[in-house]
Amino acid sequence: MSGRTETISVPVKKSKREKRSKFSYKANERWILGSLIPIILLIIWEIAGRVGLIEAHLLPTPSKIFEEIVEMGKEGILIDHIGITLYRVVLGFFIGTIVAVVLGAIVGYFSLFEKLMDPLIQAFRAIPSLAWVPLFILWMGIGEPSKVTLIAVGVFFPVYLNIVSGIQGVDRKLIEVGKIYKFSSVKTLRKIILPAALPSFLVGLRSGLGLGWMFVVAAEIMGASKGLGYLLILGQNTYSPEIVIASILLFALIGKITDSLLKLLETKSLSWQDSLSNQR
């Protein structure tokens, strides 16, 4: 027997704590970097307000606005306002998206319907959002239907435009494949065209949601008694800039959260693409 002893190198596995910490950093890197500039701006804003560079009755400090938000939360009214606004946006978003998908698919795929319908839809798109308000009040009153309908109108146009553009930009070779397998028009639309137009459609969803948050302000001006838009009007009427700015910041925060959810959906849905964003 030889006196030599062989050493076997066993790969050392990283501890669960190390894996968790590394994964946690990568998962939150985008949020950490994205929060740097807002935090710096808030600090500058706070300091400028405390040393008197900004008049408090025009632009309260972030700490004062945060106190107002906390106070409304303790009173139990903040959740009600956020909840009803979120309900209106979500409902209007789904209605506007469904209508946009149906019409966009028809207009994008059938040239006859594009010639018939698209000019009228483009004309309606040029109408300012506030121009719809008195008409919807006359038709549906100042209740929830008029508010949700206004938001749906705002969501409809960007989703419609993106799905039409996405469908008309589909590679013709894919259509030829469907013809080889003798797909019907409906099956070609469902199996080939809509999946190929998915990236454009998801961009339209994010644009539509952003407009939905803009339109909800106009909607809640229409005689609403609850909602973040109502808080804007309340702050204006009571000359309370902290309420106005608190409402604006809540709009920005909740809008960012909902957009991030759609961004996550977009990333998951398009993970198969060999794109620049998927390589980062």
C-alpha cells in the first residue's frame, strides 16, 4: 500500500444566510437606486422649509405633510379615500382595457374596419378629458357610473393605439405559417397575432393605467364626497396646502405601486425575449 494520501476537495456550499442576503440585495437594487433621488429631494425640501427659504403656508415641509397623513390615518378617513379612488381606477381600467382589446383587435386585423372605425376613434381621442365631464353628468348623474366611465375613456385610447400598432407590426411570416396550417381568421388572431403583439399591448396597459390615475382626478371633481381627488378640492377650499400636497404624494405613491405591478407582469410575460432589459 502506498503511503500517499489523496485529498478530495469538496465544494463548500454557501450558507443560507449568504444566499438570502445576496438575493435580497439583487431583488431590491432597483428600489434602492430609484429611491435615492426622491430621498435627497425630500431632505433638501425639509431643510429649506425649516430655515425659512420656503414659506410654510405655501409649501409645508415633508414632516408636516407626513403628520397630516398620519392624522387622517388615525381618524380612519384616509383608508376610505384611498379605497374608493383605487376602486374607481381599477374598475375603469378593466372596462377600458376590455373594450380597447376587442376594438383594437378588430381594427388592427381587418383593414375594412380600420377604414370604417379608426378615423372616428382618432377624432374622439383628440377631445380633452374635461370636455367629457359635463356630458357624462347629464347622461349618468354625479354617481359612480359617470366617474368610472370617464376613467375607462382615459384608459381606452393608449391601450387601443398600442394593440392596433402591435397587431399591424406582426411579422407577415407568422401569418403565412397560420395559413399553412389552415387557421381561421379568429384562430390566427388568437394563436398568432395577439401573442406577437403582446409587448406593445403591455406598454399600452402601463400607459392606460397612468392616464387612469390622471382621469380619476377629473372624475372625482364631479361632485365626489370621497376619494383623493375630493381631498384635493377640500384642501383648496379650506386653504390647507398640506392636505393638497398629501393627496398629490399619495397619488404618486399608489400610482407608482400599481405601475410596478404591471411592470412585473410585463417582465414575467416577456422573459422569453432576447432583449436588452432581460440581460440586465
